[in-house]
Amino acid sequence: MSDPNVRDMTPEEVAAGLTEGRILLVDVREPNEIAAEAYPDAVDAPLSTFDPSQLPDPQGRQVVFACRSGRRSITASLAAQAHGLPYKAHLAGGIIGWKEAGLPTKT
């Protein structure tokens, strides 16, 4: 599931980066998925309408894409890179891995 142009980040790495203010987490799941269960502190950018130019300014933080299992987040990262953005990281395992790591979600 990996791509050499996208760095896998563990749930623990992403959670620490969020806590320390070093990461901007971008959830590319669809609105119905986000409504059911969401990452705390993520911004939403559904892949079905994904436009890299509409992503918020990360203000010096590392952009990390996230989805359900880690496939769509790779697609989003590659699309952002094709748009000229240096966004090369995703949450490996998605929200499934996030929850398996015991990290909180919001409903």
C-alpha cells in the first residue's frame, strides 16, 4: 500500500505532532464518514472534491493526510505533490490504525 513518494507516519508520530503543534492533519474521508467518527483536530478535505489549492495554509506545520485505512491519504498526498506542494506524509493505517493505537476520536 506504500508509495516511495509518500512517507508513512505512525499514529503515535501523528498524535505527538498534533499535540506539539507540528502537524496539520488533513482528513480526506467523505463527509458521512467524518460525521460518524472523526480525528480530533483534523481539517476536512474529502477526496471526492479534493483540490490541493484549497488546502489551508499549514503555517509552518507538516501536512499529513489521513483516511480510513491509508489508501486515499496516499492518493491525496500524490495529488498535492502533482500540484507542486511539498506534502509527502500520510497516516499509515488511517483511522483504523489510529483507534488500534488507542488514540481518541470524536463522534
